Amino acid sequence: PCGWIADSLTEAVTLGRWSAEVTHNHPEGIKGAEAVAAAVYLARTGSSQDEVRRHMERHYYVVDFTLAEIRADYTFDETCPGSVPQALAAFYEGDSYEDCVRNAISIGGDSDTLAAITGSIAEAAFGIPDWLQERIGDYLPDPISQIQIRFDEAIKARRQR
């Protein structure tokens, strides 16, 4: 949400940091949250995958591997250095929301976390396909669905200002 609600890259990074300070409270956790918030913000405001990659490499993580190179040996690693670069690689190698998420899942390990990180960036870059948006409602309990609806409305209202 930090990358979606922010009005600037600086604000996205700040919100990412604040969100992690209360949940991770570790420099690497904070760095990971800042990186993801920045990537979402950049993707949502029209930066290409290459532009996102260049920003990540300058400020956060250098991804000097392909998913094919790590797939056979990648294992569960809940740390940010062991998951955020891999999630970024899944985004860099994808050409749609679904492709990016499938890339993340394909390497195994902490695949739900990888898919969540990759999916958040991919949604900002590619959007979620209509067919999948329709299916999501079938799985979310009503209270969570209502939160999503209110968040989407808040984002839309904020963009109209």
C-alpha cells in the first residue's frame, strides 16, 4: 500500500520504512520494505522494468542472477536479502502480472512471500487481469473485501485531487 498511496518516491520510501519499523525493526527488513514501496511507486507511475531495475541497483539490491540460475538450489529464506532480490528478478523476467507471479512461485522457497512481493510490483506495472480480479472476490472474506474496496476508493479519490 505504501507505493500506491504515496505522492512521491520519497514519500513511498518513507512510508515503506515506517511500515517496517514496527513489524521488522531490523535494517535489512526496513531496506526490503523501502525497496518494495519504491518499486511499486515507480511501476505505478510509469517507470519501465529496466528503470525500476536501475533504481533498485543504485539504491537497494543488485540482481546479478536469473531465475533459471537459482531455481535448482534456491531454498526457503525469509530474510529480505534472501527474498526481495529474488522477487525483483521474477518481476524483471515477467511480461504480465500472471507471468511475474508464476516466475516467483517457480523458484520455490518462501513462495507465498515471493509471490506477494512480486505480485505487488507486477500489479503496479501491468495491472491485474479482469478475469483474476473477478475470481479474487470469490476467495476474500467480506471484511477483507470491504477493506480492499475502501482502499481502492481512497486511492482513486487521492488521484483525483
